[in-house]
Amino acid sequence: MQSRYITPAITVFDEQGRLDPDGNFRLYDFIKNSVSGFVVMGSTGEFFSLDMKTSRQIIQMAAEFPREGIKAYAGTSRMDIDECVELANYADECGLDGVMIISPWYFRLTDEGIYTFYSQIARRTAAKIFIYNFPERTGYSVSPEVCLRLAREFPNIVGLKDTIPDTNHTSQVIRQVKSELPYFEVYAGYDNNFAHNVLAGGDGCIGGLSNICPEIFREWMQAFNDNDVQQISRYQQKVDGLMDIYAVNDPFIPTFKKALQLRGIIQSDRCTPPFSSLATCQTESILRILSRAGIEINA
């Protein structure tokens, strides 16, 4: 049974808060032999705090990285449709494999409003578009019916990242959209929903924990490829335990960066303002969670 795991990559900054190209390349190099691809400037990549100039620099970085068979995508989410289209077109021009776009937040949109947003973008870019559904952040959900309507009308709308704890919503998208359009890719947005997604007929997961321990997700994918039920169960339980990392700090992005610093992958755990570094007790919690999962610490 085939599956994919895509990493929504963190964005690495130096201690002065400047974009760190070498640090980002080290992260991409760390994950590239374990996952199917990576997305820059998703939620984990702090897209919401990045100006257009920095966003273009990150897209260019991802395009310049020697990917050696894995795919690279860019989150090009903006409240301003013109900016969203500009970044999507730039990602496409740079040779990335697609873009991931969350629907507007702050005010709830109707189904017609969601359709209007994505259709206006799809008409103005040749980039392959993945709808990003994250109701906890937008205040509403993109329905299976809207996904199907958009995918039917626009061939460049090719998939969905469904960041929603309710696996039933994802299953409905799989049943309603993939049954008619098999090329439409449906990914879970929570790491612990990977197995359910694949078993339900989806494509896998775009999950943040693969920044920290990509080797675990390589083995989990291999278990699916081998139809090894015992190993699938083993890694489900391991990932269920690792989900505790998300609760160390809200938001979780400083936690991920500290974990990667502890593993010796990045030098700085600096985030964009107003996010701050973790307290010592939080770092100790990360160490306990990683140790419990048998993850090597190099710091």
C-alpha cells in the first residue's frame, strides 16, 4: 500500500532574526532521504509573519536545493489575492511542484465565498494548487462539495491538506472527490491521522513532526509499502506519544525549533516575533518526549 509523507518545513533564522539559507539547507538535507517532499511557508514555516521579499527568497531557496527525486512545494497563502497569485506564479516560475493555499481567515466565508477565493487564484496561475483546510485557524471548514466543485472546474486544483482532527471530514473528501478524480491528492494535516488517511484511500500526511524525526516517518511509510500491520501499529503508537510535543508550548513552532536544535540540525531556535524562546522546563519536557520515543539527541 503506497503512501506519502510531506514535511511542512520550519523556516530557519539566525540569532539576529535574519533568514539563514545554510540552516534551511541543512534542514532540507536532514529530511530529504526520509520523506516524499517538503513545503516551505506553511503554518509551521511561519508564513503569516513573512513579508513578500522574504517569501520570495524562501521560494528561491527551496528551488535551488538539490531535491534528488523528492518534491518541493510553497505555501503562498495571503489575505490579498493579488499577493497570493504573485507568490504562486513565482513558485511556478522557479520550478516548484505546487503551492498550498489556506482560505482567508478573520471572517467566516460561505461556501460561495470559498469557491470565489480559490477560483480567482486558479484562473490566474498555472501552478498546481493544494487547498489548505485548517478550521481551527480560519473559523470554518472547506466542505467536500466545494472541493469537488473546484477540482471539477479547475484542473490545476489538484489536492487538499485537511488539518482537522475529525477524520470523517477527510474520509468524505476521499470518497466524494477521489472517486471521481483519482488524481486529486488528499493529505491529513495531523501526524497521528496518517494511517487512517492511507487506509481510507488517501495519499498520506503533511505533518510537522517529520521535521524533527523524519526517520520515523520513513519507517512508517515503509511499513505501509510492505503491508506490515505490526509495524504500522508500532509506529502509530510511537507517533501518538510524540504528539505530546505539540502541547509543550502554544504555538508549537518554538518547540519544533528547540527540538531540532537539540538534535544538532539547526543552530538557532529564533522565531519571528512575537514568538519567544522556551523556558528551561519546556526544553526538559522535549528531551523527555524524544527520549521516550528513542530519538537520538546530538546537542
